[in-house]
Amino acid sequence: MTIHRRRKYTPPEVDAILRASETRVSRHGPNPQGHPGHTGRLHVLITNEDLIARGDEFYRDPDVEIPIAGAFASSLEGVRAVTEALNSPTGQAALQHLDDNYPTGIRVRIEAGVAPIIARYSSGLGIKRTAVVTSVLVLAERIEEEAYLGLHIHTAFPILAFRRGGPAWLDHRSQWH
């Protein structure tokens, strides 16, 4: 059976994908065994103290382009934002790319506009802020599990600005669309 990743998603479907992705290992990253998905652990359930500590780590890391750690204010906001991102024109184009290309494990980066959400963020230095934002980043990978609609969501978090100035997506060949 063919999995169609380009489709309209419901919040319960996205919630199930996010929960399953927390324990699923990605094929990307410096660790040869991969890294598990972490939207819930690092971008929803993270305490404010741990968010500040992550901001400190990012601030000290010279390889981090924008030293800001971000998180959703709640699980509901995270699920809603990811659902909107996947269903957006930008998200649908990226999901079509996953449908049209192989192998399993290819990744797309989606930066989509969403209805206002509350975000928590920190650049460290003991400071945590809250803001209303209208943009989110989603890293989605192609998998072949029908139960999760062919998607692994490695991470998703609110962003304060688009890398390309507006909604866009990056394909597995590092080309922006």
C-alpha cells in the first residue's frame, strides 16, 4: 500500500505522530545510532530552568547560529502548531517531496506560519521570556509506518523569525523552496 504523506492532518493524528516520534530514532545527526525525536521532551515538557540551561549551552556553542532555545507553552499549542504547519501550503509542498523521493529517512525542514501561539524562549543568562509568535519549525522525516502516516517528526518548536524571511521549506538536498 502506498502512504500519502501529503494530506490534511487532524490534531489527534499529529498528536499520535509526535508521541511515537519521541522514542523513534532519526537517521540524522552526529551520533551513528541516531537521535530520538524530542518535540515533547525538549520543546513542550521542558521546565523553565532547563530551557534557560539549554539557552546557556546554545549561547556558549560557537557552532549555533541563533542561540535561542524555544518551547511551546503547552502540549495543545504544540499539536495545534504542528498540525497547522503540516496542513499549510509550505508543509503540503514539503510532504509532497517526501512522497516523491526516496530513501526512507530523508528529511524536510518546514518553516510555516501559524495562528498565534504562546512560546517560551531563552538565550540563557538566567532569563526566560514568553512571546506570542506566528511561526514554527518542523523537521519531518519519511518513514514507512502506515500507523503514523509515513511521518517521523524529529522535532518541532516555535521560532521567532523565518530563516528566509517568510514561510519556506528545505528539501533533503539542502535546497530551499
